[in-house]
Amino acid sequence: MPEMDGYDASRLIRERERENGHEHLPIVATTAHSMSGDREKCLAAGMDEYISKPIRTIELSSTLARAIASAANVA
């Protein structure tokens, strides 16, 4: 993204949710270059889940299910 990266976008979304009382929006990070510490960095920025490429259907399905369940617990 030219103006902000996914970390900044996630922080901004979470900030606006808190300020405006909006429902928790599930955010799943997707990256092509999985490195040690990436998952933790994504979660610290406010993302709910993390998945790296190449993405397998079963892994995507379970990751989305966890993100949705997590969002339901936050709301």
C-alpha cells in the first residue's frame, strides 16, 4: 500500500473501533515472506491471525475460523 502498510492499517482500524464503539473486525495477515517473529509482530499490531504463503485451503479455513471466533469473543 502506498500510504501505509498492513501494520499501520490494523492499528488504525483498532483505534477507530475503540473510539467509535464499532464491532471488532477480524483481520488476518497474509505474507509471502515468513520470518521468525512475523506472527508476533502482526498480533501486536492488532491482527487476529497470521497465515503465510503458499496458502493451503485447509490452513486458510482453520485460520479464518479462529479469526472469526476470536472476533466474537472480543465483541
